Amino acid sequence: MLVTRFFKCAILSVENEQSISGFFFKFVFYFTDQCEFPYVDNAIVNVVTANIGSNAVYECLPGFDLLTPTSTLTCLPGGDLDGITPICDTP
């Protein structure tokens, strides 16, 4: 049986194969330099690029208020996001 595991990392791709006691293990690491910014209800998002260091700025639609401390998420190495996902809701 072949089992593949996926990991988010911030360096180049690596592929490694090992055989232990007749079992074949193949480790495939996928490294990313882009982020997926989340969808936020009742908001529009302004994103120029999803590369490391880029920002997504969320703007609540009319009639909704920002309930989180900030409206910006930043793309970090490894595809992680810095910041709290914004929440737009009725006041």
C-alpha cells in the first residue's frame, strides 16, 4: 500500500524513498511560496498577488462592521497567514 503525506514547507521540493522490512515508503514534500486567502462573509477582499509578503485587505460591505482588530492578512513563508481572519457582521 502506498501512503502519501503532504506537508507545507517554505523551501525547495524534496522527494525521498525508503524500504523497511519489505514495506516501501515514499515521502513527497510539497513546498509552497503562495497563500490561499480565506473567503469572509459580508466582505470584499483586495489582493494583488498571493506570494510571500503580499497582503489581503478585507473591506466590510455597507451595513456590516469589522469585529476583529485588523482587516489585513499577510502571506508568510510556507503558505501560512499572519493575522486574524477578519469578521464582518451587523453591529
